[in-house]
Amino acid sequence: MKIKHGMILAAGLGKRMQPLTLKTPKPLVKVGKQTLLEKSINLLIKHGVDEIVINVHYLADQIKNFINTQKFNANIIVSDEKNMLLDTGGGVLQGTKVFKEKPFFVVNPDTLWGDRYLNELGDLEKIYFKSQKVCLLVVNKELSFDDSFKGDFNLKGDLITKNTHNQYIYTGLQILNRNIFQLNTKKIFSMNEIWSHLIKKKELAGLISKQKFYHINTKEMYKKILDKKITD
């Protein structure tokens, strides 16, 4: 069974990337010949996703124009947060209304996505359908190009846990369904709130990525990745 829906979180302000992002939204920053947003879209399409929601806020019109001028082999829908930034959880809650009860991928374009992740998308999908739990793709912090990460989670079998010493970093890719928002009463909230609730209930699953992890979160890290000529 294939997941046919996905969302890309493209509404961030990109402040730590300034001055690069003063006139260009972070998802439209290029690494190699493609933008970060393109890499995220292509990853989902190559996996078989045919409907993608992209939320926008900062320099939203540039992202809309980019989407409109490209010929992606998928139906792309813009979720406009131009007037109010909803944070990650609120953005997903609003943007995925069109998916109804169907599961979907959520992708953070800050990560340098490429074809090397395709098998892991398939493996994450298998875990989701077997467990019916939200699934995160995580990576050992020792595989991170940026060695400043402290770690977000631990794993106990397939279950995500968390304590004061965490070995794994969230890569920026997960599989969700909208049932997890049933008890939420907020409009603006972080996915971290949802994850914390699921961890307490032992209902958050994880898969360990074996890929070298490249995450573009600052202008310094962007320059280092460009200098190394890393493109995916």
C-alpha cells in the first residue's frame, strides 16, 4: 500500500539564514541546481505521492509563483498562512484538511533530501501500516554533518522515547494521520506538543535512517555544504 498524500512545511522565516533569506524564502534557496523545495517535492513524487500541500507565510508570493511556473507531476495545493503563522502543528492541521482520513507524509525542506532516502520512505510506510502509529524518521547524531545537535529522541524497539540524553535527531520526515489532532483545541501549536502526548501513550514509532544527515539551518552550515559540493 502506498501513501499518496504529503505536506511540505515551507512557512518558516529563515532568520538564521539571513542575509540569504532577506529577499528569498529559505525553501527557494538552491543547493546545486535545485531549490530545497524542489528536492522535497521530487522526493515525494518519486515515492508515488500525487497530492502535495505546501504551506506558505514569509515571502509567500515567491513560493506560489515558483510552484505555478514548474511542471511537477502531482497536484500541488498551497495552504496560505500569510496573515498568521500557525507553527508546525497548526500548519499541518490546517493544510491537511483536504486529506480527510488518509495518512500523509510531512516533510521539512531544511533537510537535503535526495533519492538515497527513497528506500527509507518505503520502510517508514511499512512501519506505519503495520503499527498504525505516527512514525518519525530519525538519525543517529553521529551521522550528522552538523555536530552541534544535542539529539531529540531515543528508541526502544520501534517506539520513540525521550530523556535527558538523546541519541537520535529528527530528520524532518514523518507519517501522520489527522486522528492525532482530535484532542487539540489550539489553532497555533507545535508538533512537539503532539509528539510529547504520543510518547506518553507509547504511540510514537520511529525508524533509524542510515544516511549521512545534512540539515541547512544557518548561513554558516549552508556555506559549508556548498563548499563540500554536497547536493543531495
